Amino acid sequence: MTDRSEMFDRLKGLIEPFNKKGVEVVETTTFAGDLEWDSLTVMDFVAEVEDSFDIIISMNLQAEIENVGQLVDAVTKLSAA
Amino acid sequence: MTDLFSKFDALIAQREGLLATGVKDPFSLVMEEVKSPTVAVVNGKETILLGTYNYMGMTFDDDVIAAGKKALDEFGAGTTGSRVLNGTFQGHKECEDALKEFYGMDHAMVFSTGYQANLGIISTIAGKGDYIILDIDSHASIYDGCKMGDAEIVAFRHNDVEALEKRLKRLPADAGKLVVLEGVYSMLGDVAPLKEMIRVSKEAGAMVLVDEAHSMGFIGENGRGVAEEQGVLDDVDFVIGTFSKSVGTVGGFCVSNHPKFEIMRLVCRPYVFTASLPPAVVACSAASIRKLMHNKNKRAHLWENSKNLHQGLRDLGFQLGTPNAQSAIIAVVMPDLEKGAAMWAALLENGLYVNLARPPATPAGMTLLRCSLCAEHSSEQVADILNRFERAGKAVGII
């Protein structure tokens, strides 16, 4: 549980510079709907996450990630690999 | 019943909003007469064409037209068949021979469009478990090729060598990798640092595909494109190109030195499951490709046109997509879609046609007036074009 909340906090920290609307970020916050990110913002954010964790989030996987909780799961899995 | 068209409502509303401001629809223009590679009649008015991909002005070349007429007479209007069944005529082979000679490569495969060439090659060579690493600003046909195949897709920031290298290093060492690049990116007309990108790709054990659609015939000592210009054509595994730009017809191709390349003719679905190009088209294309091999003077004049237009537009105060002229495409950045459409219409009023480009085709949500020059534009026409830009720009309030 601690691991998960640590991962959540770390990703939340990466989300904040892109959170122009000041939306409250929780597990169910969606990138397209709540944060209103366009494809360019998504690209910049994904690059940040990839570089921070030294992972690759393929576009195939990105298509399946709609909210912050799903991102936490995905990054946890990719970092463990 | 759910109306399947409701997903287009936002776009329909945006379009209606734009037309309500009184501008002509920029996406339903008709060329009533085409007088030359650089002049057409639009809305009854003689108009200079500055938004075609007719870089080398081959559409009205006498030899090209004569070859097409002869093929039409001798081989008929169409092939009514696939390349792998009854649709490969003598002309298709001659066209592929011309391409092999043009690029100095062992294999050439002609598709019915450039879109299908990317769709087919990319989706077929990168399969399940393989990786495609592509520039985020890649053309729609590249993205669609990725979507059609089963590979994992990894994007990197536009023209960023370091971002490409980092991603390549994170991928499994033994996985199949295809790096997809373009020589000239068609929206801004900027050129890729292919030399560095291909070096890091090869170091990571990746194969490299370069789409040279917008550079063929014009960039490089022999007009083979940006990879030739940067001295790295030998390291490119697959060159994708099109006939609908410098060649002046329609069709697409892939050339390669891969020893097993010919198997693609049997496994590449967008090659197999469609009718081949009509005899007149391949005959025109072959004649045009052969002429493009020896076109140094025309290439030099096109560069001169491109540099003059870039300098002139900058001097007038327009914001441009590149700091210098890097290709035959000069992109003028508009403040927004509404102003862009107004400027586009004002230019047309002044007898000048350019491309209006907008998201999602454009990067960074930009609205662009994209100018593409032709080797057949005279220096006087370029001066005339600048005058028309000045008049329209002042009328719309952009400069």
C-alpha cells in the first residue's frame, strides 16, 4: 500500500506542471476528461514519465490508460520489469 | 437509435461557425481549368498555384504526356487487377526499373498511392513483438500503417535525436526494431537530422525506413532526398516515396537493398488487395522519373525560388515555420483558424492559391498557410506572389 501511494505521489508530482486548470488529482482523475489534456500535452507528459522512470510507455499502452490510477498500475508494472 | 454521425457534431459545428463568418469553404475548392504547373482557373479567375506538391513541374512535361498517351492507346484505360494477378503490365516493370536506377537500389515496388506504400510496408514488416519507433509529427499514413499492424508503437519528440536514442536504449536488445523517419516534414517544411538519427538507430540494431515524399527529385545531388544530401542513403533500409509530388502523377513506392525484399509482393496486403495503377500513369511516372535524374538546373532554380519566398515573406513581417528555407515548403504561421481562413480567402481573391492546414494535420495545434514552390515558378511570379501576400496580409490585419 505504501508503495502504491508513493508511486501515486511521484506521478502526481509529474502531473502538476501540466495541471493548468488546478484540478484535484485523485486515482479516478481522467487525463482527457478531467485534466483536458490534448495530444501534445499527453506527449510531453509521457516523455517526462518515461525519462523519470527510465521506461517506455508505448502508444498501444497509452490508449488503454485513461485515469491516474491506471497510470500508477502501468508504471508500477513497467518499473518492476 | 444512436446516430453514428453524432461523433462528428463538434467538427460540423466548427465548420458551420467558420462559414458563418462569410469566408469561402477552404476545403471544397475546384480547379476549373489547369493551364500549367503554376497557373489554374479558380472561381473563374486566373490563379497562381502555390499550394500543390508539383515541385518539379512535371505534370505538363511534353515527354511525360507523350508517354502517357502512347500507353493509353497501347495498353488501355486500366488494368482491372491486382499487381500479383493480372495487373502487372510492361509499364509497371519499366516504372520499377526507373526507380531502381534513380535510387541505385536493388529492389523497387510500386503501390497505387504513397499512402498505401507506407500503410503496406510498415504494417507488414513490423509484426507482433516488434517495435516501431517514430517521430511524433509523422504523416497520417505512417500512423495508419502502425495502427494496422501488430507492433508496439513508441513515439519520440519531433527531430529530437537524444529522445530517439534514449527510447531505443530502453527497448529489449533482441527485439525487432523499425525506426520510421521522414526527410522533409510536410507541415513546416523542416528537414530531419537523418545522419545522427540513423547512426543512433543502427547502433541500437534497428532497421530504418525514411519517407522521402517531399524531397524526391529536389534535395540531394541526384534528387534522391535528404538521406542522400546528408550522405547516409546507404544506411537506409527502406525508402518510401510517392509519384504525386515531384514525379507529377499518382502512386507510391518502396525501394530497398534488402536481399529478401521481393517477398513483400506476396505478403503486403495494401499491395495485393487493390487494383494496380493504370498504364498511362505508370508510363508517365517512368518517363518523369528518368527525366528527374538529370535536372540540376531546375533543382537550382527551385532552391532560389524557395529562398526568395522565405526571405520576402520574413521581410514583410510574416511568422514562418522554419528560420530558413529548408525545402520547397514554406509554412506561414497564422494566429488562429479564423484569421488563417480569412487570409486564405483574401489570397484567393488576389489570385493566389496556398494550402490551408489545420489540426490534426499540423503540429502544436497550429493553423498554417502552406506554400509549396515549383521549379516552374518564374522569378517574376515569386515577386508577384510576395505582392499578393502583402496586399492580403494588410487587408486581413496580419501584418
